[in-house]
Amino acid sequence: DEKKFIGFEANDRRAITQLMGERFNEYEKIIPTEAATTVRFDTADLLDAAKRVSTLAANRTATVNNIRLEFSGSTIELSASGEHSSAREALDGVIDGDSVPFIVFNAEYLIDGLSVVNAPVAQLSMTDSRKLAMLQGASAHDADVIENFKYLIAPSRL
């Protein structure tokens, strides 16, 4: 039984790990290939709004802080409520399709995804408010999405 290893080196750090002989999960099967609704927005604007709404509506006793995104016309409305507070904020976006009028995410997961998009514009693609959504970046509102980055985010169930 031959053991295989892989190593990475960057700056003054080195990591070596043993490769497992098993097949990696076939993750491609869960990546959505179609979207009933896509929403484009300035990444920094939605990230900042999500942080504000999440902070203002933080619930000290809840283990999960959810953010609801509602889509109407060219407006994305974020809302969240806590035990004694609630917050709501609206921003502009480009919404294509009306099959998904709203979706709810764990605030932390949404903020984490927006933090790593690394593009000025982000696109959220959805097929249903109960199924995985995909977050991708783009260089402009009218540019193609960056295909080598896909952040899958599962909606929260209320």
C-alpha cells in the first residue's frame, strides 16, 4: 500500500498532508445550474447593510441571526428582528425574474460569503426560497460572472 503525500509552501510556512485513497464527494451535483431569479448588487453596499441589519437586530438568546432579503422592482430590502429590536434597510439592485420574491439566510453565512466575493458586483442566483442559492462576483453590473468562484448558501427555514 503506497502512501501519497502533497505539500504546500508559502512564505516561511510548509504544510504536508497524506492523500486519502477515497473519492472526493461529487459536489458538482449540488451546484445549481439554472436560476429562476438573479439579483445583482454592489457587493460592498450589501455587505455593509447586512452587517448593520444583523447587528441592530441581534438576539442575545438566539443561536442563529437570520436576515430576510425581499426583492421587488429594483429594490433589495434586508430585514431582521431580534427579541427586542428589528432592523430594515433597502438598497438598489438589478433583479431578473420574479419567481423568488424573498429568501432568508443565516446572517453570518451571508456576511461570510459577501466578504470573500472579491469583486465590486455580486450576483445571487436562486431557484426557490427553500433551495441552495449561489453567490458569484462580477467586475460590473453588465459583465459576466466570475466562473471560478461559487459560494453556495443554504436558506434558513423559519
